[in-house]
Amino acid sequence: MEPQFKTNKWQIITKFAIVYSLIVIGFGLILYIFSLTMKAGWVSGLVSLAALFGSINYGILAHRNQNLNGFISYGQSLGIGLLISLVAGVILALYQLVFNLYIAPEMATNMLNEAKRQLIESNASEEEMQTTINIFKKMSEPLYIVFGGIAGSFVLGLIASLIISAFTKKEDPDAAYKNL
């Protein structure tokens, strides 16, 4: 019989955070290369959400089956999912910062111009336009990109983990006897 190698919890977390990040980054780069970023809208969000749910689900199952003998509590499952989303959030936030500053610095200006165009078409007042522009400029600052990206990923990861953990938990039936 071949020896069984257990993977470290952090190896699993990192692996699935990187998988999720690469899917989101790859899809985003494809949209950027083909000039579809502004048109993708909900499709981009759907791909990102599917990648998040998939990576958290498979990460939890990998940890449960490889490290915990096929059993995992709801809390352990939730914790793994949150850690995957947090690590992925850091990776994606740093990538977004590099992307906005070095790869496509014109993207923010293009998005601002598009927002202005939409505000003009909707007959927004000058005050509404100025408020929206100020918010957009604030959200384009590097510090906001990093912390906003991490916080956003964490919140979405929390929601996904809460849902997925309900289905992936598998309590050890012998746990009650082991504590006696």
C-alpha cells in the first residue's frame, strides 16, 4: 500500500484561493483584451460568483476528505471557506491595484466618462453628477481598491461559506464517544 500524504490546511486554502483568483483574473484579462469589459456587466459577476462558490466548495471538501478523515463541522467548514475567500481577496486586490496603475490606467477614465454619459442621459442634476463623480474618484484610489477588494471578497466569501457549509458539513458520529 502506498503511503498517504496529508496536505496541510494552508496548502488547500492557498491552492483554491489561487484557482479562484486565476479564473477571475483570466476572465477579466480576456474581457480587457477584446474590449468587452464595459459590456460584460452581469456576466463577469456571474463568472466570478461561480468561481467563488466552486473554489470554496471544493476547498472545503478537499480539507474534509484529506485532513479530517471525511468529517467536518459547520464551523470548520465556514472557517475554511472564509480563509479561501480572504486569501483570494488579497491576491485579487493586489492584482487589481497593479492592473489599474500599470496595465490599464486609462480604464478608470473610460469608466468615469461612461458614468458621466449615463448621468447626462438620465437628466441627473449637476449636484447628483458631482456627487457621483466624487464617489467614483474616491473608489479609484489605491488604498480603497485594496481594502475594498479584500472586504468585498470577504463578505461574498462569508455568504458563500454560510450556504456551502450547510451542505458540506459531516459530523463524526463517534465524536461524542471520543470526548468521554
